[in-house]
Amino acid sequence: MLAYRHAFHAGNHGDVLKHLVLMQVLQHMNQKDKGWRYVDTHAGAGGYALDGSYARQKSEYVDGVGRLWNRDDLPPALADYVGLVRSLNGDTRALKQYPGSPLIAQALMRPQDQLRLFELHPTDHRILASTFEGDPSVEVRMVDGFDALKSQLPPPTRRSLVMIDPSYEGDRDYARVVTTLRDALVRFAEGTYLVWYPQVGKLGARELPRKLQTLSPKGWLHARLTLSTTDERGYGMVGSGVFVINPPFTLHAALREWLPYLAQALSQIDEPQWLLDHKAV
Ligand SMILES: C[S@@+](CC[C@H](N)C(=O)[O-])C[C@H]1O[C@@H](n2cnc3c(N)ncnc32)[C@H](O)[C@@H]1O
């Protein structure tokens, strides 16, 4: 039984960090003509109405993309990201729609590129499938994304980005991220893999970056933003992180340009913290 619906969280600070890094990796991959395959193991609905009943319940986007929406001092990468969201909103000043990772990848894909989108929730799968219906470059399947990744590796052109963005509803997803990546790297060691994780008190979340480092002998990048504090009972997501296995060599320098700005812009506390660490080979 899947309780998680990304519509409640669309455009929040976690999405901003994840989608910015997604854009930067795909923009880098677009510097070569050879086609790539983007695999989204947990694709969600593809796009979200911010004025819909789900998103309005918590309005998490207000402290996410909403904080960047009207800024006129954005670093170039952030201006690109806001520009992409704005184009989905008909280039108006009103922020009503937010793209999920599939629509962001679609915005950056070229005729030679392909999308493989996996989503297990029947409702979100239906929305996703109808969004991409009739596009021969895109395959949408209602399957377990952790399991289905096997069928995609290695990709025919030997160029791919895999996004692993589970809901972490139970503790099991943390372990499945690690086992799935261990297997994926045996099948295709050269691929780029992007994992998002929430910064919460759970052991699985705290240990995930270290476990992913041990899987990544050919290089990795880890970026994390801490933007709020836990509630009075010690619960809550205080920030989030992205871990990239085999990152583009330009990614670390790119993030150094805008991560401190993003931390300040999105922070709900006086002293936000950001971390940027990497191993290059
Ligand atoms: C965090 S959301 C994905 C958001 C999306 N990647 C984005 O950035 O727009 C996680 C999604 O994974 C789906 N899901 C949960 N378990 C899954 C599984 N084992 N395989 C595929 N999808 C799953 C959930 O229904 C949910 O839509």
C-alpha cells in the first residue's frame, strides 16, 4: 500500500536541490551529441498543480521554489531552473505548475535521447503515462523501479543518468538504494547515478552517504542543505541531500557557485548549513 503522494511536497526545498542537480548533469551530458538514456526509478506524476488540493494542504513550495520565484539576483544555474519552471507556467509571473523530474528531463532531452520512467502508484502512474502518451522516446511503466533498473543497464549508447528518488516511507528504501546501486554498478560501472535523500533522524538516512561512498570508487559528489530544525518532539525533515556517483567533472565547481546562495535563500533558520564534498579520480 503506497501512502506517499509527491503532490503534497512538490516544489519544496528538496525538489529544488534535486532538480537543480538533475538539470546540471543533463546540461553537461548535452555537450556531446551521442544520445543518453534517463532512467527515473521513482518518477512520480511528472508534474504538479500547486493550486491543487494536495499541494495547498502544506504549501511546501512556498519555502522552496517560491522563495526563488521573484528574486532578481539569481546565480545563472538558478535562473535557468526558474526559467524552466516559468516556461511550464506559460512564462507568466504566476507560479501554478511545478515540473517533476520527468518533465525536467523532457525539457532537456534531444531527439537522440530517451526517457524510462517507473512509478508504482496507480494514480500517479496514470497521470505520468497520459503526459507522455504517444512519445516514442519515452517509456512509462507501473513497476517497482528498484527491480526494473536491472533491465536498463547497460544502456545501448552507454550513456545514462539514473535518478533514484524513493519516498523513504518505511526504513526499507535506504537499504534498497544501496543494494540496487551495488547491482547497477556491476552492470554498468560508467553510468551516472543521482540519489536524493531526506535529512531526518533515522539511522538509514544518516548512514546512506557513507555507504554510497564505499560503492563509488570512480568518484562521487555529495551536497546537503540543512534549512530548519526538528519539531519539539525531535522529528521532521531539516534538509536534504543529493549523492551523485560518477558525477560530471564540472559538477563540483558548478555547485560551489550556487549552493551557499541556495542555502541562504531557502533557509528557515538564522544559520543554514551546507555541505559539498566530493572524490574525483
Ligand atoms: C519522491 S517521489 C518522486 C518524485 C520525482 N522523482 C520528482 O522529482 O518529481 C517518489 C515516488 O516513488 C513512488 N514509488 C514508491 N515506491 C516505488 C517503487 N518501489 N517503484 C517505483 N515507484 C515507487 C511513489 O509513488 C512516489 O510517486
